[in-house]
Amino acid sequence: LRTFFNRASLTLEPNWPQIFSGETITLRCEIQEGGDTQWIYEWTTTSSNTQSPTHSEYRIISATESHSGEYRCKGRRDSYSSTEWSIAIRLKVSRKLDCLSSIIKC
């Protein structure tokens, strides 16, 4: 297996420190100096709610606490060549506070 020197770069949208359940989240995997190469993307996560897209975006339509965890991606060109894994992004999804609570003022 030949590893390219370029590493996959992972970004999170929206890039907020706090993500609440029900929000849509997009993790985007970019490969620097990838040229016109057709990449197949691989994803790994420690969350309990997993999917395995093969494209550059990992979209979570309605986030739940089970989506919390670390996410990484890499690009693979064929069976013999790939980039290094990206640096992990840690996702923490929190439940929305109950505005009906008499203690919390929303």
C-alpha cells in the first residue's frame, strides 16, 4: 500500500463549539494537492451511529447524542494507494434544554 504524503483535511459545518440534537451537521473531507484524481473517501468514527459514505461529505441530517464521537477520513485512489487519515474531529451533540422547565428561562 502506497501512502501519499498529503493528508486528508476534515472540516465541520457549522463549526460551533456546541451542537444540539436535531441540527444538520456536515463533515467535509478535503485532500490538498489531490489534482484531478478521483478519490474514494473512507470514514471512521467512534460514535455508535455510523454510516459509511464513499464521497467527500458525511452529512448528519438530524443529529442525536449517539452521533457524538471522533470522526476521521482519508482518500483512497485504488487498492494500493491512499492518503493518511485526517486529524480527528470530536463531535459532541447535546440535548436541547427543555424550555418548559420552571428553572430554565429560555
